[in-house]
Amino acid sequence: MQDTLLILTRRSVERFKNAILSFLPLSCEVIDMNKIKNKFITDEEQAKLDEDPYSVSKDPIPLFSVDLVLEEGSSGPQFSVYPGDVVSNIMQIFDLGIEKLQEITQEEQKLMPHLFKKDSNNMTLEATVRPRTEPAKPDPSDKRKMEDQNLWVWEAYKVLRSELMKAIYPMDDFISSKMLTSMR
């Protein structure tokens, strides 16, 4: 049961990470207030799409929306939602999914109690957890030490967070663009 849970968890984390990353542009260029170029596919992928007469290249529907608001007394336009909060919320969803795995019970203990010791405290499966700090990688020359079993979760978390942070940097460029600066 634990092996099955691990396999399903790995697939689920990978799918979640890929789903979120599919909404992020590869590059974003802020030209002015009304013109922003987002690039979602590579030039090679675009060339393949251009060769196929039946293909339609569409940018993905936005995963979240952040508006500019102008409040009285403020020095200029601001975001309706701080972009860092969007990143935090997505990462909280990631963590919540991993934490919910800790609540999965062992059905075998319920169905066949005569085969297990009477330990009612440990009715849950040993599941994946996200380490709060980066696990130390073992020395390859020391064969007695093994890699942390949750290192892959940390790496998925780190990749997702860094890509989300890269995606919000152009928003700072936009808010500080010359066009918005002239509105202040």
C-alpha cells in the first residue's frame, strides 16, 4: 500500500507541477502599458506549428488575474493582489496536498485486526512529507549513507517556486514602466 501511495504521490506532484508551469510564459517582455509580449512555446515548437496547416497556436487561459487599481492618496497604480501572495497561495496548495497524505489510514489494520498489534496510534500510512529545509545530499563515496527519501519532493517544490517567482518579475517591470511612471 505504501509503494502504491508513493507512486501515486510522485505522479500527482509531477502533474501538479507541470500543470502550473504550463500557464507560465517562457519569457515576458513589457514594451509599454498596452503592449506586453508573452512567449509560451519555443521557436522550434512554433516552427512545427507553422508547418501544420491545421494547427492553431493559442496562449493558455490565465491561471489568475491581477488588476491595477488606483486608490485615493496613493502615489500611483498598485496591484489588486500582491503577486507574491499568488505564489504563496499556489505553494500552500502544494503543501496542503502533501500534508493530506499523512491522513490516509491503513485499511489492512481495519480489515484484519487479528494480524496487527493493537496499536491504535499508528493507523496511518507512512507517507511523503516535504522537508522544511533542503535535505543534505549524501557523499557519493560513502555507500553507507542514502539519499533522503523526500528529496524529490523538495526538488519539485524548489523548481515550482523558482519558476513562479521568475514569472512575477515582469510585473515589477510593468508597474515601474515609463508609461505608469508618467501617470503618477
